[in-house]
Amino acid sequence: MTGELMAPMTEELLWANVMRPRMPLVYLDLNTIIYIARSLRGDTKVPESYVDLYKAALRAKSEQRAMFPLSGEHLWEISKITDPKQRGDLADILEALSDYNYLLDRIVIARLEFEAGMAKIMGEDISGKSVALVRPTFGHAFGWVGGLKIRNSDGGDGSEAVRAQMTDADFAKLTARMKYEMERGMLRGPSDEDLEVLRADPNYKPEVAIESQKQRALRELDGLPTVVAPDLLVPHPIPRPFG
């Protein structure tokens, strides 16, 4: 049709330029984790096969036949559960399966897919610019680079000052423990007691982050092609954690 803006398109399926682990990735959504937790607690309304699934997944992980990474959606969905005990039960299962390995932020993946298509059209080589698809930190699920940092009272880097007070081995153990507690706390969320302390801080505003996530989801839905069936845009209900 005359007057239309024409743009070149690749004639083959292109993947985002990411470095994948050397084993299959298995993604278990929170619905499945909830049913596993209920089954482990002896809930007769849940098929016992969910316990078998959990054992098989743990065996596959220990034998390095599969990885079971988390995503940012796991964090958002668990944060909606108000009971710290229920969040903790789900986090125990996710920790055992994932070792806190997270998939790359989907927005970053979309950008990498776009870049791969443009590079193909322009004849550019971007093989040396790949990004890890999975990394052991929740920040990876939000496109953050870096990890745990030790800050001094002035807000600067306090790592060397702490390192000077202990052996390299002890410092490595300390940072590993701090990283574990950070990842664990992020997945489980605050206890009721911790939440009271956080609420006393005027800078603690989780509602802002939740609203931002909602707005981003709406923008993504607005950009979906019209061929997507309307019923696919309706989120599936999350089962009640424990009856």
C-alpha cells in the first residue's frame, strides 16, 4: 500500500544474545510451588504427586541435569502474601530448588532481542556482547548490575576497612553469609516485627514500587499485537497458599 513506512525484517528467528547455562532450565511458577508446599504439609486436597515432583526436581538439580531459576515475578507474587510463615514455607522450597539463581529481566531480554534483529539486518557482529541469562542474585531479575556492597558511615566503600580486620578466608565467609542473608530476606520478605520498624521509616514506601510495576505491565499490554487472544491477557489466579 502506498504511503506505508517500510522497514527491513529478518527472515529467520533470532534469539537474544545471552549466555545460557550448560543445562536445561525449568521454570516452576508460584502456583506449582504453592501446591508443593501444601502437599508437603499433608494437605489431602492436593495430589501427592506434587511431593514426587519436588523430589524429582531436587534430584535433577543435585545431579546437574537441570536448573530451576527464579524470576522477578516470584518476588512480586510472594510479596502479596501477608503471612510471613507462609512466605517462608514457599521461600524454603524456592531456595532449595534455585540456590537464588534468577533469570534476566524480561525488559532487558526484549532489548537484546531487538538489538539482535538490528545487528542481523546491518551485518554487525555482536557475539562478543552477550549477557548472562542466569545469575545468582535477585538484582539480575530487575536488570541491576553488581551485587552486595559494604558501605561505611559516610556512604563510601567500606570493604577494604572490613577486610583489614580479618583474614581473607574470614572475609570471604562474611561476605558469602551477608549475600545469602540478603537474597534470603528479599525472597521471604519482612517479618511482622521487621515490618513495624520499616513502616516507621518515611522512606519505606513499597506502594511506590508496586504501582510502578503495575504501570509497566499496563504499558507492555498496550504494546502487545492484536493477534493475541484477549483471554491470554487475564492473569491466572494464584491458589491460596495453605487452604
